[in-house]
Amino acid sequence: MRDVRRGLGAAAAALLVMAALALAALLLLGAGRFGDLTALTATVVALSVGGSADVVAVPSGALPVTVHGAVDVMPLGVSLAGAVVLGALVLRHGRDGLAVRVTTAAAGFVFGLAAISLLTQGNLALRLPGGTGGASACGPGSGVASRLGSAVDAGFSAAFLPTVAAAAVWALLVAGACALAGRFPAALPGLRWAVTGFGVVTSGCALVAGVFGGAAAAGGVLLALPQVVSGALVLGLGVPWTVTSGGVLSCAVNGIDPGRAWIWVPVVVLTACAVVVGVRSGRSLRRSAVFVVVTGGALAVVTLLSRVTVDLGVTAFGLSIPVLDARLSANPLLALAAGAAAGLAGSLLADAISVSSRAWKR
């Protein structure tokens, strides 16, 4: 029973940390001006495990229409914080009773997320696209869009069953990672270092963003720092992020270029990671291979999870008009190959630095 309580406590702590981080980010972003913070916080937590948010609005005006939309984006800052807390508490007491703690933590997390998803229904005051003069250049549908450009009250929610299913997958993945880490205790010091580093980097980046960009920038860092870091790494490795769109307002996002990052960014970051791994565990061919697999796999997974999808449509008199269907994505297979190649280069460079250092000491 003690391990059962520990597992349930780990799930509760993970959910509390995720909710606290989501609330802090929303407060910094000033989201309270647009909707109820309780429902918005619950929605962000639901999104962080792979759920999606739906918005339905009936604008006031002459047109008897209904506006409906869906946002599919995963705030990985909240996701990673929950995974770190859950994993740290589950692994805290060693291998004895680990299977019980992992199982109860996963089950408790799913049930807790199911309860949170019931709080995601709320109202949102927003301005629909097309109310500005720039929308007039978007083609023949811009007249309709401009009629919908006034502020409206919309209802938003996260679908219950898809959110619970996504939470179950999320919990199983984290639980599986905990079970795997429990079988290889030698990896735990490296994981603790990574967790500490993540906390320090997140705090530092949020502080810098707040100083130079204001509270909203700090809130954005709390929600999406992993996306920003992985996006810069992937761009620097030559894997492009692409924006595709369709619908009446597609011209609003067509031509957007996410930009390019300097190639030295991933080289420096991955080399630093390789050096740290070498210092902590010693260099060997096997550890280099593991580092290559981890870097490639991590970049591929984060790239896959960092996709953003926004759908916006209008329904009138039984007819549905796609207003905007926009997607931001990168190829995860290319990210896997590029990350593995960069990881190998970083590992070899770290070996060269280590050999040179020993030679100088002699």
C-alpha cells in the first residue's frame, strides 16, 4: 500500500505542477482578459498531453452563421515539467516496488486528467480574423471575413474522450521511461543532471525573456521553451519548418518563412552535451552510440510533438466554408537523421577534445 500511495502522490504532484506552470504562463500572457483562468488552465493542461481545443462562436451581426475552430498544439514546457516530476517521484525510492509505483502513477494520472478535462469548458472573448484592412487582400472571401471581424463571445472546450486517450498514452510513455530507467541505475545521475539543467535553463530563459520582451514573452517561454530549442536545433541542422495553409484566409499565412538558424547552434549544444556525458560517465564507443541514438530520437520526437494545426471554418445555412487551415511542421525522419549525424559529430569532437586535453596534461 505504501508504494500505491507513492505512485498516486507522484501523479497528483505532476498534475499540480503542470497546472501551476500553465496558470503562471497564462497570467504572464494576460489571458485573464479573454476568458476564465480556471477553464483556460485546464485546457492548457489537456493540450499538454496531446488533447485539442475546440472553439464555437455565433457572432453578433447580420449574418446567421456559426464560426467553429480547433487548435492542436502541445505546450511542451508544461508536458516536460509534468513528466519530470512524475518520473523523479516514481524513481525516488529505488527499484523496490517500482512496478507498483509506475502502474498506480499512470492510472492516477489518467483519472486526474479526466477530472481536469471536465473543467475545460468556458467562454472566450476573441476577435475573429478579417476585421483589419489587411484581410481585404485575401481574395473573394474577404468580404465575408470582414463581416465576421467583430469581437464575439465563444465557447471553448477540450474533447473528453480524445483527451483521456491522449493522457493514457502520455502516462504509459512516461511510465515506460521510468521502468526503463529503473533497469539501468547508472543512467540516473545523468537524468538528474538533465533535469537540473532543464530547470536552470527554463528559469534563466524566462527571466531574460521577461526583462527584454515583457511578461508575455516570459509566459511564452514557460509554455514552449522545448519547441523553441528543438526548432533552433532542427533548423540549424538544415531541416526546414514549413507552413502550409488553405481556406479563404490562407494568404494571411502563406509566404511565412520560419527562418534559418546558424549551423553552429546545434554543433555547440550537442558537443557540450557530449562533453558532459563524457565527463560524467567516461568515453567509450558504446556510450557514443547511445548518445547518437538519443540525440537523433529526441529531436525526432520533439519535432513530431511540436507540430501546430489551426482550423477555422464558418457554417451558414447548412453550408460549411473553410476559412483557414494552417499547419506548421517539420519532417521527423529528417530530424532523426540530422540529429544522429550531429550527435556523432559532437561525440567525435568531444573525444578529440578529451584526447587533446590528456596530451597537454602530459
